[in-house]
Amino acid sequence: MFTPYILIPSIVGIICAIIGYVIGKSKNPQTDGENPSSLKADLDACRSNAKNLSAKLEKLEHEMYELEHGAKATSKMSSPSPSAAKA
């Protein structure tokens, strides 16, 4: 007597699951990725950007080194020596 109360919702649920699966598959066709030529262009752009950034980093590191060591050399020269202070 209680069989239709369990059987009908189960059948409806299975049918809805199958229909939802089919609709979902039809809206999102599987692709292996984007166009390889566009990916190659993106890769080349990233590589050139990385090369520019590494060159800029080297330049900034060199400037920082010059500022640090240049400041130490000038501070040693500008400060009076102890023998000059006694005289």
C-alpha cells in the first residue's frame, strides 16, 4: 500500500537527475583548451615581461649597491679622523 509513495518520488528523482545531467553536458561542451596560437602568444608576452622585469631588478639592485657603498665611502671621508680632531 505504501509502495506508490516511495516509488513515484524515486522515479521522478531519477528522471530529473538524468535530464539535468544531459542539459548540463549539452551547455558545456568539453574542449581541450584554448587555441594553441593564442596560448603561445600569451607565453611569449609573459616571457618578454619577465625579461624586462629582471633587467629592471638588476638595475635597481646595482643602484642600491652603489648607494649603500657610496654612502659608506663618503661618510668615512667626511668624518674627521681622530688625529685631526686632536690637532
